[in-house]
Amino acid sequence: MSHRSNAREGILVGCGNPLLDISATVPMHFLQGYGMKEDDAILAEERHMPIYRELVENYKAEYLAGGSVQNSLRIAQWILGQPKVAVFFGCVGKDNYADILREKAREAGVDAHYQVSTDTPTGTCAVLITGTHRSLCANLAAANKFTIDHLKQPANKALVDNALYYYISGFFLTVNPPSIMSVAATANAKQRPFLMNLSAPFISQFFMEPLLKVMPYVDIIFGNEAEAHAFATTQGWPADADLREIGKRLVALPKINSARPRIAILTQGCDPVLLIQHDTVQEFEVTRLAVHEIVDTNGAGDAFVGGFLSQYVQDKSLDVCIRCGNYAARHIIMNPGCTYSGEPDFV
Ligand code: 26A
């Protein structure tokens, strides 16, 4: 790994669900058979459990490191080129899948400190690729066993206290809101940025209560257009509110540290990224990929955040952070899952 930055070790802390992605290209009827849609992201219910075995047995599935926050941190590390800038917490099982995740995190330079559940297997995520779409079905398993005790252990607490930037996905609201609140409170007490992601429409639909509880602590909120619209609908905002209007309303939600106004960054596939601050909206163009250049869009949103974070922790301007987000997303779309190839060439 060539060092491309001199960010300090442990400057960025993330918490999330460490998942192993089981990814395959499938026909539409496979999705329909499980009541799933293109570009869904859902939690597995009992009826989804056969998916994982079917993907392996009938669709030549590939195993890839996944989990939204861990993806973002791996990508940030790839761009930074300097190990252990990012620290990750999450819960895995005691099994071969955990070993794979641990190895992938290490290779990428992420300093992963997993809690280990001895009675539950490592979580997996079925990634169903249909053309340029991807549908996700997560079986959290051990990831769901994460407890706040893990963050309170002295060595881990020191890592949290020592960071200057914090990133947690909305996905983690399904697992452990008290841990999120605790990290958010630490960030706030030390006046350090706390970043969050809307993650998936179902988070706004079913986890709005804990999401609204943490929102006052959120300095930067990320999301894509479907997630932003789901948030707006659940809030009962006007049905004709467009993405710009939703962004303005997101940044205007109550905030504890009013000296640092919230920023919203909303992505919309190959359409421009919106940066919303106060009541101004700036657009950042995305270079459109040709269909034949697209391998799969799994992890594109995570990679965007990873690219963003790699610059943000170096105190670069938002404009540079967003350009790097777009760079990383583009690269990841041209590779399977949230993986990269070669050295980054972001300038
Ligand atoms: C709680 N849920 C549903 C999830 C996820 C998730 N990561 C954390 N929690 N559902 C899917 N993912 C991950 O998202 C990545 C693509 O953005 C997948 O593992 C995949 O790598």
C-alpha cells in the first residue's frame, strides 16, 4: 500500500453490520418469487432464508466483503493508502465468514475491532443483480448481536474518544440505537462531526423514531433519491416536494449544535449530486458510464461515502470530498460488489 495521505491513525470511527455479500446475477422471476423489487434493500424474513443457498447452488454466487459502513471505510482506506486511519466496530460470528471479513478489512487497511458472538453465524447479504440494478436482502444474524458493552470496553472506548470524525449508517438503527446515541453524544460533546446515512427506504418507514432521535446530532446526512423521498413521505412532507426541497427540509430539522448547521448530500444515480447547505443547493455532475462499463451497482452509494470521507478526514473542501465520492462510486460500479482494482488515481 503506498501512502497517499498523512491523516492520523484512528481519526475516523464507524459502526455497522459486518456482512459477507453473496452476489449473483439472477433473472427477474427469481426476485419476484421472493416478493422483491429491483434496487430493494430489505431485512430477510423467514421466507427469504432459502435465497442464500439457491444463489450458491444455482447462480454461481461470488462471496464479497460487504456491510455498508465497512464498505465505505474500506474505500476510504483504499484512497488514503495509509493503514488504520479508519476504525470499525460491528459484530460477527465465530466462523469462516468472519475470517474472510477480517482478512478483507485487514487487506484494505481498516482497523476492525469485531465483537464476536459465539452462538450466531456471521451475517450475510444476498445481492441479486439484474442488469444495472441490485437488490439486497440482509440476514444480519451475528451483526444483530452487537451490544453497547463492546464500545464501553476501555480499549474500544479509547478508540472512540480518540477519533475526530464519526460515521454510522441508518442501517445500524435496526441493531443498536443506544450505541449510535452514545457515539453521537461523544461527537457532540467534543464538537466533532457526526455523519449518517439514510441507507434504505425501509429505515425511514420502520425506524423513523430512533432516526429522529439521532438526527439532532447529525452534521452531515447522506442519502439517495429513493431514501430521501421515503423520509419525506413518512414525515408527511408535501407529496410534490422535489429532492431539493426535501434536502432543505432535512437540513432544517432540529439540531443540537446549531453553530454547525447540518449539511445534506443527496445522490441520484447518474444525475447530479446535490449539496444542500442552509437554503442553497449546489449540483455536482456525475460522469455517466456506458452500460457495457457497468459491472454492478452494488456498493456504489457506500463507495461514494468512502470517497467523500477519505477527503473529509483530511479537511478538504466539500467540493473535493464530493468529487472524490463520485470518483470512488464510478470505480466501484466498474468492479464486482464494493471492490476496487489497482491503485486509485483521484486527483
Ligand atoms: C440492516 N441492513 C439491511 C443492512 C444492509 C447492509 N449493510 C448493513 N445493514 N443491507 C445491505 N447492506 C450492505 O449494503 C451494501 C451495498 O450498499 C450489503 O452488504 C452491501 O455490501
